[in-house]
Amino acid sequence: MTAAPPTDGALADRYGRVARDLRVSLTDKCNLRCTYCMPAEGLAWLPGPQLLGDDEIVRLVGVAVRLLGVTEVRFTGGEPLIRPGLADIVAAVAALEPRPRISLTTNGIGLDRLAPGLRTAGLDRVNVSLDTLDPERFVRLTRRPRLADVLAGLAGAAEAGLTPVKINSVLMRGINDDEAPRLLRFALDHGYELRFIEQMPLDAQHGWDRATMVTADGILAALRGEFDLVPDPAERGAAPAETWLVDGGPARVGVIASVTRPFCGDCDRTRLTADGQVRACLFATEESDLRGALRAGADDDELARRWRAAMWGKRAGHGIDDPAFLQPARPMSAIGG
């Protein structure tokens, strides 16, 4: 093991992992106020000049794809659909050589209207957040009466060919923890792929409590009350979701158990925040600035060198079980999922 980061090649770290999946946050703003993410009044948004411009985003993604071996690009937020110029950014990334696979994580509001244009621009598929099918619970969770808009967004994505359409669901004890079977039935009926995500310590209020989290074991126990689940024989690789065949397949359901079943040893992700900071881990407390170097005139090789150095310092694991664990100062909306 060498002490210094590599000066060329892919985004390797000291533990033999290679990052090929880039998550790009396009904005820290959102049009929902989910209780596990931010307070009702919202947050102090990043000032406009600090945000990467469209051309800057495309250039940095280009560095990742052409020089660093990234093969998958996921646009996130905040809520990426509210970013002006989104379709143009997607089109520019789709034009890169080699072309990466391009996906988007969204709350689905407005997706029914935007999906055809995004598909034409080159978007391959979407993940849509949906935690409940009950309108009153949706308001309680998101503080907005927009469930019908999310459902329309899911349908619009499927119609536009942004498939497989995946649903991300977070269960909250005492709020929607009884909805796991209902959410899975909904996904099966509509041809969507459902992924449950354990609630993570990334809320702006720092109110996360492991004792009240709905765990992977709890989710699977609830599902097995109505469905037959068999471990998926397909190779998981670096995918964050552990998957099961439902009632013999081919339909699958997944659980992303970042807290109770961490998969840090196989992680292949690197993250770029909306203000141009590289994060080696979702739970990192350190960031590396690419925006400053880019705006100071650094060429692509220098940007790639800085990115390699940032990933070389990636820790072995997120450390949530460590008594010394510190929640990142930035909430999920500012980091990007």
C-alpha cells in the first residue's frame, strides 16, 4: 500500500475500492419539507454565486467520466427537477464519450410534465421518493399536500420510458411503519421497483435516534407477513440495495440498510455537492474543494488529480456504530443522495 494517492487512473482509495458511480447534487433547495430531512421553515439555502453553473457541472462530470473512469452519473438534490437548465445538463452529459448511464433521484413533483423532455435529452431512468400512499400521512411527513403530483410523476416517468422506475421509501416509527406491504403491492401492481431505505442520521435538526429507526429486519418481517421473499440469486456487486425475489419473482424488492447492514466495503460512489465539493462518503465530515480550483483556472488534469487525492483519503467505513461518530454538519438536502 502506497502512502501517496495515485497520479493517474481511476478513483481508487487505500482499501482497494474504486469509485465509478458519481452522485451530483444540482441544488440544495427542495419543494417539500420532509420531517426526516429539514425543518418546516426550510434551511438557509446556498447563495447563488457559490453554486456550480451548468457549464461547470458538465465540465466536472466530464473530468470524472473521461479521466477518472466514472460510468454512472446520478443527479440529485435537494430536488433536481427545480434546477433551471436540467435538460441541457443531462443532454451535455449524455454527449460525453464514453457515455455514462444517467439517472435522477427526485420527489416526483413535476416529473409527469418534464419526463418526456428528460428522456429525449438522454436520461435513462429515475428513482422517486414515496414514503406513504395515504394523503394525510403524506402531508404529515412532507408538510405539503402533493401526493397526487408524486403519483402522476411516477406514471409519467414510466410512460416516457425512464425505466426501471424505482421507488425509494423511508419508514418512520409511529407514522408509516405499517405501510411496507401496501407500498410493495402498489409497486408490483404498477411495475415499479421498490427500495426501502433505513432512516439515516442526515437530518438538519440532528434529531435522528437509532432506537426509533425502522430497521431492515423490521421491514422484512412486515413484508413476509404478506409475501414470500427469497434472497435474490443475482450478484449484488456494489449496489446499495440487498434484494429479494417476491413470490417467486421476477419482481424484486430491496432494502438499503446503511445503518444496520453497512456495505462500505463494496462502496463505489463519489459525490459532488451543488457548490463543487467532493465528498468521499455520504457521512464524511471532510470535503475537498473543486469549485475554487476550477474557477482559479485549473486544467482538467489538475482537477482530476485533486479528485483522486480526495478519494484516496476515504475512510474504511461510515462509523455510525462508533461511539465517537459525529453526524455530518450538512444535511442530506445539501449533500445530495
